[in-house]
Amino acid sequence: MEIEISSSIGNSVRGAAWPTDAAGKDAAAEDTRAAAAALRLEHTCNNPTNSIEYRLVFVPCRCQSRACEACGVRKGLALRDRLLDVAGCFRKPAMLTLTVDRKRFDSCQAAHEFVSSHGRIGLLMRRLGIKRWVWTLEFQQKTGDGWPHWHILADLSDCPGGRIDLDRAWSFWRDKWGIGGLDLQIRRRFHQARHAVNYITKYLIKSPKHGYPRWVLESRKVIRLVAASRNLGPLVSDGRSKPRNSSDRDRRPRGHRRLLVDRLAECGQRTTAMRQNIDAENEWVDSVFVGTVPVSIQQLVTMRKQDRLDRRVRVEEPVFGFKPGPVPVGVLTECHEALEVFDSISRSIKETGEDRKAKENIRSRCESLMAKAQQYARNALEGGYGSATA
């Protein structure tokens, strides 16, 4: 690149008359250095051949909950891919199911809190000599109450003789801790670790047929649906830890979390606007947060089709990152237009009352989730389902 610059400089000054005096030579040399510097700056920083496209992209706000029908499937598939990457660690896979004795607990929630708050599953794995394991939580569907039980994929290669000491397991889970029973399943089809991973993650990818029980929807505490031993590494990240900010130490403790049913009902009912600066030639995208509007993507699409949005916003088919279906995209000529278009959209939403419609949708979805859980519990009770063990 330096050769091209010096060559162009030589061509530009070759036809000129070179001064003969010393001062003239110094001036010519200074002009040459200035021209070279200008060309370098223009080549690296102000290349006019690059084309920058400015767009205002609208992305739905998601709850990121594994219990959500939209977010849970995506997170479950990501978890399955992560576990398939480490499936080779399970040299002798086996399935273990841990159940709860209903006679020993006042409620489903009390049973779950007893097991989760004391870390009983991880403690049981250590007592049995199991070093690699992953469990998923499922709620009993027959009774409608939602008694919890856990499906565990365990590696028995480190256990003495390659097997679980069932007497020892029963002595801890049933006799000493008084939780319930367990069922060990060693099947031929689970001799393949990848098959076992696909089997255990199906509980995370497919939502329960009758939804989640009422006590789960009304819980303010985090209910983990999956966990694994530490030696398997992070389940949903690339293993790179984020740098801790000094302000994190001074952060106030978090209060009670919102109800799960509220988070599920509000999923996708708000939309975030992101300004994107796209350099197609260098394959570079820079995204900047602009704001959030209290309506869903579907409402914005409807408003665009009814010509109630800024004309710089149009409806396009998504290329990636979205479910099939049109999404609104604002095509801008300058980056400063993003805030102007966003303010225009916000005014249109208030004028047309779409924000009130979104609130009604959230309330309706919340009532539907609770009614579904309550109706199924009533049907299960009338049907006479139930057993001593979940």
C-alpha cells in the first residue's frame, strides 16, 4: 500500500518544475509529506466507496423464561446443542427419576422448596459417587396439582462397578431425608449418550400439555427447570465470563421477583427499537438502543398496513432471528432520523389507543393462563386421579 501511495505522489509532482534553491526544495518536500499523509488518512478513515445503511429495527421484548411457550423452546434447543457437545462425557449413561411422597409434605410447593433449597439432588449425586449429571424438572400432570419430580441423566462410569448402590440411594432419599422414592432406568437405547441427551431435554423443548400448575405461576421465587454438575461447564453460554463492574458490589439487593404468570403474559407485548448502522461491504453492523414502545410486533404491522405509521417504516419479511412473518423496519437516510421516527411512532400509538389494547391483551393472557391451570386441576380432581407418589 505504501508503494501505491508513493507512486501516486511521484506521478502528481513529476510534471511540475522542481525549484532549484534550498528553500524551494524544503517546501516541495513538505508538500510531498503532506500529500502522503492526506492520502493515508483518506484511505483508512474516509474511504468514500463504503456504503452505510441506516435502519430502525423493531425487536419483541421477551421474558426469557423456560416456562414460556416462545422463549422456552428456543432456550431448550440451545441447551440441547450445548449438552450434545459434551455428550461424550457420559461414558455410561443412565436415567434416574426422583419422586416425592405426598403424605410427607403439606403441598407441592413445600416439597419443591425442601428439595431445591437444600440442594438435595446434588448432595445425593455426591453421596452416590456420580460426578457428571444433569436433571430436568417435570410436574405431575395426572392430578393437576403439579407435584414435582426430577429426571436425571447420570454418568455411572465413576461409580464402583459402574452401577448405582440403590440401597444407599434409598437410605438417603426416602429414609434419612423423607422425600419419596426413586426409579433407576438403564435401557439399551440409552447406551448412546446423544440419545439420552435428546430424551431428557424433551421436557424443556415441549411445553406441558395442560400448562403449569397454579402454584408455579404464582411463585415469586425462581423455579429452576434444569441444572447440571459443574464439571459439565456452563449450559447456555460459551464459557466466557463477563467482567464484573465495580458498581455491582454496591448494587442493592433485589426484592421479590414478579409473578411468573405476569412475565409470561407480557412476553412479546412490548417492542424495542434498535438503530442499526450497516456496512455491507465490510460486513459490519452496529446496533444502538433507541427506545421501547408498549405494543407488540403484530400491532405495529397492523398499524403499518392501515397506514397509521410513519411512511419511512415499511413491512419486510425477516431474514433471520424472527419467526416467519412480516416485521416493521424503518429505512433511514441518516442516523439522526431514528429518534425522529421513534417519536412519531410513539405518538401514533397513543393517538390510536394501541397501548391500551396491549394492556388488555396482557390481562387477557394472564387470566387465560390461570384459568387453564385451575380448570385442569378441577378436572383432575373430579376424575379421581392421584397416587401416594408423584
